[in-house]
Amino acid sequence: MRQLTSNNQPRPRTARELRKMKQAEERKRKAQERQKTAAQDAGPEETTEPVVGTEGNGTLHRDPEPEPTPLEEPSPAEAPPGETDHEEDRATAGSIAGGEEEWRQEAEKWKREAEENQELVLRARADFENLRRRAKKDQEETAKYAAASLAESLLPVLDNLERALAAGEESGETDALRQGVDMVYRQLLQVLSDKGLSVIEAEGREFNPHEHTAVMEEEVAGVEPGMVVQELQKGYRFKDRVLRPSMVKVSS
């Protein structure tokens, strides 16, 4: 009996129920065909009496009785509908389980590939960011020390002007010439100082190998060892980079 829904309408059959009904009808039809075939092969039963006759010598004889027709062996009983349904369900369940396992393996494969690609993307992004920062830093340093090479090439000019001023004092040159050279020296030093050039302090300070170059060592009374006692050549610094270390004499 078909179930009714809440509004007294028959519930629509599912695909599985329709399939079962079709299989039951097919089994019923095959059973009817087998019964019909067996009935045709057997035919109506005939009851005949043996015919008695006389031969030429007067002896009686009977016709041989017909051999019985062998009956068709019954076909093996078909499996009950319930077992067939259970077997189909098990086969369907096995097929679904196998498909789910394949889908799971495929999903894991794509997941691993996605994770690997994500890691590659993150690495590439990090490398690009580091490259961008490095390029920016290089540009800033290039702009910051753009005049460093020019200032370094002018250091010998400053040295020569200092020597000219010192020689003028020793030889007693006129004040006008000495003042002119001094003005040129100070103006050039000011221009370079505005660009970032500065003099490294040396005399009276502790020896610093990053800023001083010791060319002589002398023992001086009352001075601790490792102190700069005399500056032989000035050193210069361009911003925070040493262009030329000071040439000094150090106490021993």
C-alpha cells in the first residue's frame, strides 16, 4: 500500500523503489514464460493400450510401449528479492566507497600542490620585497655620497693650500698674498663642509684604527700609551664615511 503525504496525495516513489518494482515484474514475467514452455514440452497425457496382433505364425505380439519422455529438470530457484537487493546495495556501496577514496586521494594531491604553490608565492614575494628594499637603500646611499668622490679628489688641493699658508708664514711673505691664499682655502673648505665634509680630530685623542693611521710611535713622558701626540696629515670624513684617515704619531 502506497504511503500518503500530509495532503492525502500518494508519495512519489523513489528511484530505488521503481528499480525494485521493475526487477520484480521481470522475474514474474520470466517465471510465467518458463511455466508456459514446460507445459508445451510436456503436452497432453495420452493413455493408450498396447495393440495386440497376430503374426503370420499365429503368435500374439504387443506393440512396444513408448519410452517415457524425460522431464525437464527444474531450473534452480532464483534468489529471493531481499537477497538480490542486499547484494545490489553492497555492490553500490562498494562502488561509492571506491569512488570516494579516489576523490579523497585526488583532493589531497591538489591540496599538496596548492600548498606548495602558496609557499613558492610567499618566497617570491619575500625575495621581491628584499630586492626592492635593497634597491631603495642603494639609491639613497648613491644620492647621499654622490659628492664623496669629488670631495676626495679635492683633498690634495686643501693640503697644498695649507702648505702654502705654512710656507708663507715661515718665509715672511706679504700679508696680502697670505690673506688671499687663506681666503681661498677657507672658501673651498666651507663649500666642501656644506656638502658633508668634516675634519677628523686626531691630536690629543685616543688612537682609533678606523680613523687614524699610525706612521710613528714615540714614548712621551706623562702621556698614556696609545694616545695621538702629533698629527702629520689631516684626515677627512664625508658625512659618516671616512674618506682619508689621519696620519699620526702615537705614544708608546
